[in-house]
Amino acid sequence: MTLANKRILLIIGGGIAAFKTLDLIRRLRERGASVTPVLTRAGAEFVTPLSVAALAGSKVYTDLFDLTDEAEMGHIQLSRSADLIVVAPATADLMAKMAQGHASDLATTLLLATDTPVMIVPAMNVRMWDHAATQRNLATLRGDGIAVIGPESGDMACGEHGPGRMSEPLQIAAAIEGALSGGPLKGRRILVTSGPTHEPIDPVRYIANRSSGAQGAAIARALTALGAEVVFVTGPADTPPPGGVDLHRVETADQMLDACRAALPVDVAICAAAVADWRVASASSCKMKKTKGGLPQLELTENPDILATLSQPGPQRPALVVGFAAETDDVIENATAKRQRKGCDWIVANDVSPQTGIMGGSDNEVTLITDAGAEGWPRMSKDEVAARLAVRIAADLN
Ligand code: CTP
């Protein structure tokens, strides 16, 4: 019962994803939370007050001007008696109203009147999400200290493909657990890059590497468990992404850098991705055909170095930047030089020689390199490395 005695005020906005919120209510109650639902007028077009009330085991609040409720419990008290306010789905319209400080119905009034932490779970059409106005509102809301979960990319109910799909109920429940855990990283925003990148040669072929994304996913999970808000930027990895993170899927190094820049400001950046060092200078827009004339000549160009870019001094530089160094020989010397070259604060170095069995395995044996020198950690599981790193980060920040 990870959410025992926690009180969640759940605002259900008007989007097709509202049906997933019904499952979220179930997941939250399974974890011991009490859920007080507020259904916006638009939300009631998608789910009925009766089904919400039945699942929540609670009265559903629907209208600011319900005099009985005003007598029993005013909207200000309603918004303040919760441990967390969750807006799911957070529609483009609700986000805009929140960013502007509207108080035009019960949901927006109590969001404005509250001093309780707020988490939003956006869901909308991909064009609406990408629109400059929504992105502006998103930046405003983040700046106001509101936690943002998702949205995820994928096929949408409207038939389009891209970011806009509401995160899954289990992911949202994990994020709520993290936010309410009161862990040592509560209130910290941490960027984690993970997985390989795919660099296109033509529409069907790409340059890639064998990174599974296991260590990056484990780190994100460990940070979430300590209460951090994690922005997880991942290339196409085999390991499924962890729950409870702000998930951004990318393909190429360029896209990864863009997603990282968009995530700033963050308190900590951890670059666990195996970014391809090179890409094809001009990928073909049509499938390349075999010709009798000879083999294709692929001209390569260097990819941006994300770790070095994030480490550059400036107002947006995270307080702590952590890189990885996978080496096969002279591990400590090479990793120490890499720390200098990239300008990061810590390097987690490991020996990936075939005889260690680390590449693709579940264990890892790392050396943490900081300005205080090299610190060897015993061989342990990737989950334990992640947990230990998360605790070290918490100690460094606090
Ligand atoms: N990294 C990055 N962007 C790149 C390349 C690497 O962010 N384009 C990050 C990785 O996520 C990792 C660290 O840099 O944290 C080490 O990457 P590595 O590829 O080992 O470093 P290189 O600069 O390529 O050095 P070497 O050629 O010695 O392998």
C-alpha cells in the first residue's frame, strides 16, 4: 500500500483519454490512496459521473456553483485538503487556462486556489501538442513548478501518429508514488538519456549499436523511487521504458539533443545513452538500390556530443552532469581523460571487454570518477548500480 492515507484530487478533463483515467482511479485505490474526482463539463462528455463515482467510491464534484457543496466544503478547502492534485487527461484547453490563471469553472478555480502540488498528464492531438501555444503554456506550467507526465508517442485515437497520447495508468500511478514518496530527490528534475541511436542511411537502413538501454532504464527507475521527476529521453532500446517518467522517444542523435535541450532546466543530467558517433552526411530519401556500377559510398559526419553540450558552462547548465565511459583498456586513465574532455562532473566508467560479460549482461562493475578521484564499486546488478548512483546523487545535491 504505497499510497496509504494519501489523498488525491483527480481532475478529469475532456478528452478521449478520460477512459484511461477510470483505470487510474482503480490503480490509485489499489495502492491505498483515496481519490476525490472532479469532472469538468467536457470530461463528462467522455465518462459519466456515475462510473467515476462508483470507481472512486466518492462523490464526484462537477460544478462550481453547487450550493450544497459550497456549504459542505468550499472549493478552496477541496483543493487544499489533498496531498496531490492530478489533472488527467490535461487537455490543451485546460493547460492554456492553467497557464493563464483562469478560474472559469470548478476545476480551474481550485487549481488557482490551491497550495497543493499539481501534476498534469497531457493528452491531445499531436498537432495541438506541437503547436507553439501549447509548448509555450507547457513551459509556463513547468516554470510554475507543475510536474508533467508524458505525453507518449504512438498511434492516437484520432488516427494520427506522434506525441500526444496519455501515459498509461500504471506509469501515472508510479509517478504519483514518486511524487508522494517524499524521497530525498523530491522536487528535483533529472534528465536521463538512454539506449542506442539509429542513424538513417536511407528510409529502410540505419547505423546502430548493441545498447539495450537496461542501465539507463534502471537509473531512471531508481531516481523516480527517490522522488525525482525524471525526463527520460531514449533511443530505440530493447528494454521497455520505466514507468512514472516523462518519456521522450527519439531515433537519432540530433533528435536526442533537441529533446535534451527542450527538457532544460534540470538539476541533474545523466547521459547513459550509447549515442552513435557518426551519421551518414546525406541520408538518401529513397531506398538505395544495388547497381552494377559498384558499391555505394557512404560519407560520414560527426554527431553532436550531447554530454559535452550539456556540460558547457552557462545559465542552463545542470548542477551535476554525469557521463558514462565504456572502455576496453586503461579504463581509469581513459575515463579520467574523457571527464576532462567532455567537461562533465562525474564519469561512471566500466570495462566492457568481452571477457567481463558486462555488455548485454545483467551485472555491471563500475568506477565512479569525480574531482576527488576514482572510486571502484564491487560487481553488482545494474539495478544496484542504479540505486547506488541515485543515492550518491541525492547526497551530492542535498
Ligand atoms: N555521448 C553523448 N553524445 C555523443 C557521444 C557520447 O552524449 N555523441 C555520451 C555518452 O552518453 C556517454 C559518454 O558520452 O555518457 C561517453 O561516450 P563515448 O562514446 O564513450 O565517448 P567518445 O567521446 O565517443 O570517446 P571514445 O571515442 O573514446 O569512445
